[in-house]
Amino acid sequence: MRIVGLTGGISSGKSTVSNLFKSHGIPVVDADVVARDVLKKGTGGYKKVVAAFGRDILLGSGEVDRSKLGQIVFSDPSKRQLLNRLLAPYISSGIFFEILKLWVKGFKVIVLDIPLLFEAKMDKWTNPIIVVWVDPETQLQRLMSRDRTTEEDAGNRINAQMSLDLKRTKADIVIDNTGSLEDLNEQFRKALFQVTRPLTWTEFWLSRQGALSALVSVILGVLACKNVYGRL
């Protein structure tokens, strides 16, 4: 199995690229979706976050007000680190089980869509790594326009993440999203070609098909040995 790492920054266009992969039949494990699940009312992650941040972060329904929690952690690095520590084990487990389900289904290529791919040290499990990049000014303007927020708030959210310039130095594939949608699609097609190239032997043996082939080989080997010893 080939596990492709997809990351970027807020308002870089990563979600657009993620959806393009989905439209081409490649499954995507979205860390943001997993994170929402581990914060649902009654879960272990929910209980730890409420205990740490208080019931003021809850909506009337008892669910976590993600917008309010976001404002708290993006304006205070220590609280952001606390939230990451509390949720990291639950998110990692959730991602692992999503990968396992796709492995069982026999997918040879999957994409891990993780905003904090490098910060969470999950880049070592992915190859190749795709970074969706935009210049800082474009990123800021897009975020302000998208969320109708102030420049200060948008800047705080952007600065809370590793810079895109640093991320691009760690990438195997960089998709520059400062241009038009047509430009993005053209770069995506090139990335898709690289991502869907034939699996290496290592990737093949890590796939379900490779594991089954190995199992069949072992069984045949055992039967062959049994027949040999049976004639002695």
C-alpha cells in the first residue's frame, strides 16, 4: 500500500486537492474529520477537553463549540499545545483504523490529508509527501475573505501552523496554488501521475494483495515440505 501525505496550510487549497483525489477514486483519510469525531459528545477526547477547558466551550446541546475553542487555542500557544496533547492519541488511533479499513478493502493507494503532518511527525509514514503552497499574502487574503475575519485573527491562525515556505522544503511534490483553478488542475494531474505509478516491491508486500500472496506462498511452502517429509 502507498500512503500519500497531503498537507498545506489554512486557506492554501489543500481541501480542493483532497477533493480532486476523491473524484479520481483515490480514498482520502481526512484528519479534520477524525478530529471532529473524537470531539463528539461523550467520547474520551470530549471528556478530556471539557475537563481541561471548562464547560464554557460547550453549546446548548452539550457539544463542543469548535469555533469558540478555536479562538481560545489560536490566541494562546500554550493552550493550543495542551489541546494537541489531549487529542493526539485519539486522532492517531482514529487515523490508524481508517487506514486499516481501507487496507482490508484492498486499496493500493490512499491519501492522508493531515494539516499537521510534519508537526505530528506523521510524515515518516507517508511517501510521497504533497504540499499545497501559496504565498503568505495570498493565504492571508483568502482566509480573511473566506471566514470574514480580521487581519489579526487570520494572522494568528496562520502563524499557529508551520509556515508553508518551510513545509515546501520538506515536500516531494509541491502544488503551487497561487494561480487559477486551471493551473491547479494541471499541477494536480502531474501529481496524480506520480502518485498512481506502479507500487514498489515494498509497497506491494504491505498491501492486502501482497500479504495474501505471501500467505499463499507460506501455505504452499508448508504443504510442499509436508509432502517431502511424508515420503521420507
